[in-house]
Amino acid sequence: MLDSFLAQLAYLCLFQLLLFSLPNITFFFDKKLYLLGSIAGFFVSVLNSFYWNNKYVFTIEEGQNRNMFKALLKTYVSYGFTGIV
């Protein structure tokens, strides 16, 4: 149990490190790629948030069905509007 938790924690830390460094790495090589890196970072971070929220927060009870694509699309839309505001 502890090994599984530590493996997931290590994965999360590595993922966050990659997420925060992606825009900075692209800015170093080309200033135009900075925007592309920020957009890629947004999509990856929302996907990461969806995964962890879906796994631990919004669990599916027995007898329930969930359309994952629709839930993911709603997540992107809500995070997108939050970023605009």
C-alpha cells in the first residue's frame, strides 16, 4: 500500500516538474515556442487534474455510468473559462 502511494506521489512530482518547466524550456530555444509551450502546459495540466479528480474525488459508485469524453470536455471548458477570467 505504501509503495503504491509513494510511486503515485513520485509520478505526480515528476509530472508537475515537467509541467512547470515546459514553457521555460521552449522560451530558451525560441520565443515563439513559449506560447506553444504554455498552451501545451495548459492541456497537460488540465488532463492531469482530470485524472486525479476522477480517480480520488469523483469516484463512480456501483450502478453508475460516466461518459469520460464528455466529462473531460466539460473540464477543459470550465478550466478554459476560468483562465479567461
